[in-house]
Amino acid sequence: MTYLRTMSIKVEKISKVYGNQKALNDVSFEIEKGEIVGFLGPNGAGKSTMMKILTGYIPQTSGGVEIWGLDVSENALKAKSKIGYLPEHNPLYLDMYVREYLEFVADIYGVSHDRIDLMIVKTGLSKEKHKLIGSLSKGYRQRVGLAQALIHDPEVLILDEPTTGLDPNQLVEIRALIKDVGKEKTVMLSTHIMQEVEAICDRVIIINKGGIVANKKIKDLRELSSDRSLISIEFNNIVEKEALRNIKNVLEVIEMGENKFLVTSDSKHDLRTELFNFAVAQNRSVLQMNMKEQKLEDIFQRLTN
């Protein structure tokens, strides 16, 4: 059947313009049923804008979005019924009780109240269901947000920064919950936390300045940099980034802080001697210099720098 091959999310040549600013520029990607995809990018890259377009919250300037084969612009209500959405700023009614709020949401969707008990158990809210939302911790408020996003049993779950502000214990719990939900749903989540991506996601889409710079499975993304060598170096005084770039065999230089840099070469060249000689020539001292293991954070910085 054709329906079984339909992508959960299909984005084709989406652009979004605010006045003179282009927030998204010709963005295209697809997400299959059962995938958990991390949507990454620095602040202002266009992540939240893309998620708002996906959910029909704002319109695109050009291009098209389909949710389970339904055009979000032409079949807005039907497409939205397939989506569960947790925005970055969780919009809860703080003066309502947990169960009361979930009953309210269930009634909006026309869903049986039997789903409420199921969601309360699934999101770990059993002990909190009779409490005011305003009295809950940030972690439990996020659970309530996830419960409302799931209450109508959507095929697609879109989560914008779902773990922002959580303590380490809450992080582990919410990640485990998202991973569990991902067994049955298509999940797209934005985050700045690379450990979260590695713990939860099957694939990552990285966006920078409104355009996609990577769309790969985690293991394939790592292979992008398997032929590279990284050195972190700190000088005792100001060094021009461009001067470091001009050292032979240097591929990239990223500023990591005051007089601190991450220098990339190919794996055939160990630049430590060249960097030491550079410091001597510049009348600078090297405070520290270390070979670094390539991490997802390093790849992210390289692609979005």
C-alpha cells in the first residue's frame, strides 16, 4: 500500500522571511515512521521557526510541508490531529490541577477520558495528578506537557527543547520517557545538549543560518571526521585566529574562549610541533596543548562555526 510508504514528515524547499530577514532558506528533509531525529543548531539558526511551520502554528513563505501525506497548509486541522507538540516554553495553566488540565485537553481533542489515566501512568504523574500545576517542579511540568502532547495518540511528536532547565535526575527520566515513546511514534526534537542526541536520537539534522548543513545518522556523522585530528591550545596572550589558519596543514580553527583555540588538521599531520614553533615566533607562551578525541560537540561546532 502506498500509505505504508508515506513519510511521517516531509519538508520540501521551505523558506520563511520576516521582513528583510530570511529565517529559513530552501530547507528540505524527510523523517520516516519510528525515527527519533534530533534537530540541532545554534541560537537563531531557525529551529523553532521550522517546528512552528511543521505544526501549522505559523505559515511558511514558500515551499511545502506534509504530515502523513497531508499538506499542512491545505489540510491544517487534519494534519494537526496527527501531531503532538511541546513548545520550548511549555504553555500550561498553572492554576489548574494536573488531572483537570488533562481532562480539558482531552475534551478539546474529543478523546475518551480513559486516555488520561493511561497518560498519567506513562508519564509518571500518578502521585502528582491531584496537585496544582503551579506547584510542580520544572521536571513534572515537562511531564504534564508531554502528557498533553500524547493524549490524542498522535503519529508524530514534535518537541522543542524538551529538557531545558531540568536537573540531572529529571534529564535522565525525561530522556527515558522520550526514548520509550519513540518506539511507537515518530519523534523530532530540538536540543543544544549533545549527550542527549547521542542518548536518544537515531539521526540528526543540523541547521545553521537557516539552511541544513548535515542530515545523517549518528554513526555516519562521526565518520565525517574520522580522518581529522584535533588539538586544543591555550596561549598566554592574544593570537590572531587568521595567523593560526595560515599554519601549514591547518584545516580549521575555532575560538573556544579567551586565547583558547581548537585546531583541526587531517589525521596524517600532528601539528603540535608547528603550533609550538608558531608560539615561539609570535613571542607567546603555550599554557596548555592537548590532542582531543573527536566528539559530537566538535563536529557540531565545525559545521555551525
